[in-house]
Amino acid sequence: MSASAIKPTAEPDARPKIAVVGGGLAGLAAAIAAADGGAQVTLYERAPRLGGATWSFQRNGRWFDNGQHVFMRCCTEYRAFLDRLGATDQVIEQSRLSVPVSRPGRRRARISRTGAPAPLHLARSLMRYSPLSVTDRLRAVRTALALRRLDPDDPDTDEMSFGGWLRFRGESDRAIASLWDLICLPTVNLRADDASLSLAVRVFRTGLLDDTDSADLGWTRVPLSALHGDAAARVITDQGGSIQLLAQVEAVDHGPSLTADGERVDADAVILAVPHDAVDELLPPDTVARQAELADLGISPIVNVHFVFDRQIMDVPFTAALDSPVQFVFDRTEAAHWAGDESGETTDAPRGEEQVVAVSQSAAFDEIGDRPAEMIERYQSALADLFPLSAEAEVLDAVVTREHRATFAGRPGTRRLRSGPNAAVAGLFLAGAWTDTGWPATMEGAVRSGNQAARMALDFCRGANASTLSWEDQRERTIA
């Protein structure tokens, strides 16, 4: 299929030519950073849209995201990326962390912070956390303090599971399911028993324990495609860059060069920003450290079930759930009825009294193959247990979205498989949430990797020849 091009607003010039393969968040961040650094950028994306794993679609006049994504205040590079896109007014950020936790037939609990210095900012919330016994609450405080002393970059922490470490600390099954998994699942996309302790330490230390406000949450008010892909396309083309959609990149080789739609394209540098399981098919053998083992990173799926109710059934913007098949529920009514124009301006579309909610399930290994009708029935019933008003409401529409290969699986021992941005081909650099950012597969990790690859590509084009660094040396330079 021939490529569909988004034309630049300026003619190509003598600036260094950097090709970016992949239009997910890592590729978009890399393309913008490279263009801001003075490069002539061409971005190649095989899909008909940008955004990678963050995209949206319309159905019956409403917008639905393929999955729900939140970020924290500690996601500094992602938040800077939003600022560069001019999209900060299209997200909501909490002034203080507050996570409602719903249970069938029980009063809602809450994980929140005070303004006290870290880690004391969480102490009151943990001591009042009703899903746990008093003994489990006291133990959780001690475990949080022990987590704060661990180093996420210590190789030994990657060899142990988070769940194994928690049990060694004396955490009960109930505490793991009701507290630690509540945070581990949506951030690492694995349960604590399956997740690398290193990644869990990164999440809990950077996100919750090191700074008072680091875990304050944010989420989009508009469809993800508008927030990321559409806005990034405007920035890239305004900088004189070109975007090739439906572009089939078959190979990246020495030169550096790439073959797209059967034609060779030479560049001064290439940034490969594709999922880990697509790297080997595009590169010559042994171009990336442990290239033949990248498949061992595995994958972890995410499932979302979207409901349109004829009335309001939940009174919070989102909630975690316990003692339920549901993990998280989000109110997506505002985004579903978004009406934006080509300039990115947002207006409110009429929506009547209906409410659009999305049930988000991380690490959905047991559900990814279920029939949509089964999932819709299961979660409609579960929502009725959590929100009794939904039992009386009419479902106007329901749709299931699945991301079979949503993220790599951050299990123990996988850190060694995560390459730095360097490759054995001079002028070729890697980006993607799977690379060795030190973060799990999050939007922050993706943007960090893109920024890092762009900096190295620009240095290479200026003659710094960063690619002469060994993989081991480059890993030391990777942003933690």
C-alpha cells in the first residue's frame, strides 16, 4: 500500500536528515525533539494514524479511546511533551493525590496524601485504609519505608518479584491484592507476584515515596488521538517535517538507511521507535544487544469495556475497585462528546444526561480471548454491584477494545534484555517504552526514550559520534 503523506509547511532544506520509524509516543517525542534541535525530520508510521497504543475512534457519534491512560506529576518529560504540544489545557491534574477505592456494598475507601513531607504525606491515608486490617495497615507503613530504601537500579532488585519481596516482608495476600496490586497493576501492567521488584521500586519511590506531590494524577479531557497524534502532527509539520502514514518500512540498514514501500531512503540518522517484538525483523542480526532474545521480554495485554448509560451512574471521575472483577472505572463522558476543529480548539458537544464509563483491565491474560458479549455482560453486572444506579440505567451502547500487545512484560530478570538507545549501526538509535529507561512501559518511559534517542541522533549528526559508545557504557548514560 502506498504511503499517505502529511505535507510539511516548509520546503526541505540542508538541515541534517533524521528518519523516525514508528509514530507512537516514543517516535512522536523523538521526531519533535529532533526537529526542535534543527533536523529535517521524516516520520514513518505503518498505521493510518499516529499515537501508537494511545488512539481513539468514533462510534455512533461518540469518541472512545482504545484504553485509559493516566500520568503522575513525577512524569516530568511526558508533561513537558504535553506542554510542547500546546495540550496542557486538555488534561486534568489533581492538586493532591486522591484515589477512590470502591467495593460492592461497602463505603468507599480512599488513598490520598496530605501536604506533609514525604513519606509522611501518605501515613494518615494508610492508617485509615479500611480494606486492610489494623495489623496490615501498620505493616504497610513499615513496608513503604523499606521500599524507600531500595535502589531501582540495583541489578539484584530486578532478579526478584515484587510479590516475593512483599511476602518476605510479611505482607498478607489481602494486603497485596487490596493495596500493592492497586498501584502495581496499572503502572507495570502485571500483578505484584509477576512484576520485577526493580520496576515496582521505580513506581513506588518515584511516584509515591520520594516527593510529596509526585503521585498527583492527571488524565486527558479529550480523545487520546487529539491529545497526542493530532497535536504532534501539527508540531512536526510546522517545523518543516514530513509524516508518512501507511508506510511499510521493511528494513533499516547500514548507511544509515531504510527501505520503505520498496524504496531505499538514506538519512543522516535513523531512530527506530517500534515495539520490541518488531525490532528483529527490521534490523540486520546482532545490531542490538541481545537482539535474538528480545522476544523474551514478553507481552502483557490490556482490555477496556466501554459503556454508554442513559444517566449518571458514578459520581467520581474514576475509581479503583476491590472484591470485584473490575480493576478501574473511568468517567469518559467529556472526552466521548469532544468536538474539536483542525486547529485543536475544543468545544463542548451536546450530550444530554448520559454518562460514558470505561472499565480498564490491566494484565488481562485471562480475558483477552473472551467474546465481547461475555465481557460486556460480566462488567455490566459488576458495575451494578459497585454503582447501584447502573442497575436501573439503560445501556445505550457498549464496545470492547483490546490491546493484545499493550506493553512488554516487566517480569524479574528482564532488565538485561532492555537495550539502551545505541545500536551497532552508526547513526541508528532506538526508542520505545521497552528500552532501558529504568521505567515500566508507561507514557513517561516512552517519551523519555524518544527524547534520549533524539539527543543522541543530533549529537551524531553534529559529529559527536555517540554510537561509538559500548552498549554497557550507553546503559549507564540512559536516563534513570
